Amino acid sequence: MNEVVILVRMLDFSYLNFYIKKFLTVEINNSFYQLPKETTFKLWAECVPEGFVFAVKASRFITHMKKLKDPQKTLPTFFKRVRNST
């Protein structure tokens, strides 16, 4: 797809409705700053067609503060939240 998409502020779930019509995946960026609640992940999953992929960005705590050290302590919480939501 040779298309550049620039989004002007969209409200509510209108951005997600736009994405699912144009793309097969979307990156979740807010997880870098704060991991969404499990219920939020579940709601997003319910709003997209089967096969749609969410690329969840790792939190800055894991990547920048811990600098990827001690992953056995930081990754389980992250993966548990994401996996239990699908």
C-alpha cells in the first residue's frame, strides 16, 4: 500500500475504525508510557476483525529505565497483561 496517512485528532474509537479499514495492524504507543488495563485490551480486541494485529510497544520502564536488564522481573507483568486480554 503506497499511501501516507496523517490523522488529525479523532475522538473515541473513530481512529480504530479508520485503522481497521486501512491496515491489518496498528502499534499501541501509549503502552510505552503506561500499560493499559486488561479491560482496555479486551475492548480493543472486541472492536477489530479476526486476524487484526496490535503491536504493543514495551514500556519505557523496561526499555529505558531498566535498559532491558532483569527481563525475568519486568517482562512477566507486561506479557501477562497483553496475553490475558486476547
